[in-house]
Amino acid sequence: MLSDPDRRTVRALESALLSDRAFARAVLPVTRCLQALSGPVVVGVADGGSLPALHWAAAEAARRERPLRVVHALCTPLVLDPYGVVPAAVDPRARDAAAARLLGAALAEVRRTAPEVQVTGDVVRGPARRVLPAESRDACLLVLGSRRDGRRSPLRPGTSLPRSVAGTAGCPVAVVPAPDGVDPGGRESRVVVGVDGSAHTAAAVGFAFATAARRGAALTAVHAWCPDRPADLEAVAAPPATTEAAARALLDDAVGRWRALHPDVPCRTEVVRGDPVAALLTAGAGAALLVVGSRGRRGVLATLRGSVGRAVVGGAAGPVVVVRHGTGQAPRWGAGPSRTTRIGTGRPPWTPSPSSS
């Protein structure tokens, strides 16, 4: 794996080469494939609720035969006082030592439960909402833990770190809820993917087929439809049977090309009349994985227009992977190094100190 200076040098070279648009158009398809194949699985850990995500990430890294990178974002808390915003009165050495212990415990747990996986880790200074998207740029998958809030309806997901990061990450994001997010044998060997026929779900369908092939699992593709509304004052609308037939044709077309690429994956389609969030949560109940696409909307636009992916992440009882539109297809070449800083240990990055293991 590359050190931080090496990665900065590579990005500088990429920026210089890809400033030539003709060269960029020729080489980007190859680099996209290489990035998706060669990156590590990255998992974010924090105090409490991270163990299911850690186990799930280790199992996924073993399936993909990729290394696992464990990241803990260490953000200095701020407090308000009459004179302005000042750092909280917390001993930095005690905070750093606690972060190192947390990381060391996570690494030890992975080595105990998945000894075949090459695992490394870092404590990275900065807010998780900035650290994790930066880490995702070189990853094939980012894994996060999540706590479900039973007081909130899944149709009104609100805001949370996993939903925020999923909208900005540079790779697919897996959200593993506690307590039933561990990759157990009790869950069905079945992958479910939501399809709406738009361009942003094509990557999600491809990801779902590849995941099902890797796991030796069956795939269920779900498309929800609603009857046409009248187009004018005369209440002219297509009959429900016509709309349903069009929905079936759309779903068959969306999965047809991937069936040809993965002929060994058993795939069945479900066309459901009703709300897409409810349809996906029902179809994904008990499944090993639920895959949804995302346009990557953020802030007010996502709140006003809504997001099926955000709602599914908030309501699903099992692991959900959000594949953002353009994920793995438009790397941020020349973006430069992240402004987050690492806690120095005198050792190469991604290698924990002996006292943390």
C-alpha cells in the first residue's frame, strides 16, 4: 500500500496527465476499473455500535480478497463561551490515548475473527463527515455502523452520519445497523436491489449482480409503480394494466444486460404497486443485503424532493448498500490531499503502534 507522500505524488501526476482532455477520455475507463478492483474495504469505527459493522466489513474484505482499513475520525469538541468558540477543556493526550485504544481493540477483533484478512488502521484528525468521504476516494467499499431510531418513521429519515456520508462518498457505502447487522448465517442468502429505470440505478443493479455472484446468492430486483394520474381536466390516464406492463418491461430491460454478464446468478423480478420505500423494505426483510441507488443530492434539495435511498437506510433492519450516481465512474482526479491530519506515531500510515494492538 502507498504511504501518504506517495499517494500525494500519484495524485499530482494524475492531475498533470489528465489535464489533457483527450488523454483523460482514453485512460479514464481503465483507471475506473482498476480503482474499483484494487482499493481496500474501509470501515469507520467509533465509540459504541461499531462492532457489527466491523465484523461485516471483515467478512466482505475476505470475500473480495481485499485488505481492510480501519479508520477512526478524531474531532476536537468545541464549546461556546461568552468570548467565542474555544476548544473544550479535554486533555489532548488522554483523548489521543483513548482513540488509540479504540483503534487497537478494533484491529485485534478483526485479527481474531478474520485472521486471513490483511488489516491496517489509522486515527485521523477531523470530523467524520469530512474524513470518511476523503477515505472513500481510494476505497472499493466504505462500511459504516448505524443505530436505528425507533421513534422516527423510515419515510422521514432526518439526518445522520451514514446518510450524510452516502451522499458524498467516492465509492459505494454499506450501512450496517445494530444489533442485527452482523453477517450471520441466519439471514437468507439473497440480495435485493431497487430499480426505477433511471441512470443512477444502473450502477446499483450492476453492484447487486456482482455481489450476488461473489456470495453465490440469488438476486431479487424490485420496481414499484403507481397508476398514471390524469393528464388533463378530462381525466384521461393510461389504464393500470398498461402502466403495470410498462413497469415490467422497464424492469426486464434494466436487469437484462446484467443477466447476460452473470448467467450463474438466479434472478427474479418483482413489480409492486405502491410506495417504493415500503416495497423495498418489505422485499429486503431477512435478505443478506439490500442495494439502492442514489443521485447524491444533499441538503435542502434532498429534503424537499425526498430520497428513497435515505429512507431505506433509515428503515432497514439489515445491511444496506447505497451506490451513488457516478460512484467509481468519476474519480476526483487531482483533488489533492485531504485537509485532515493524522496523529503521528513515527510509523508508516495504516500501521498501528504495538501499544495499540
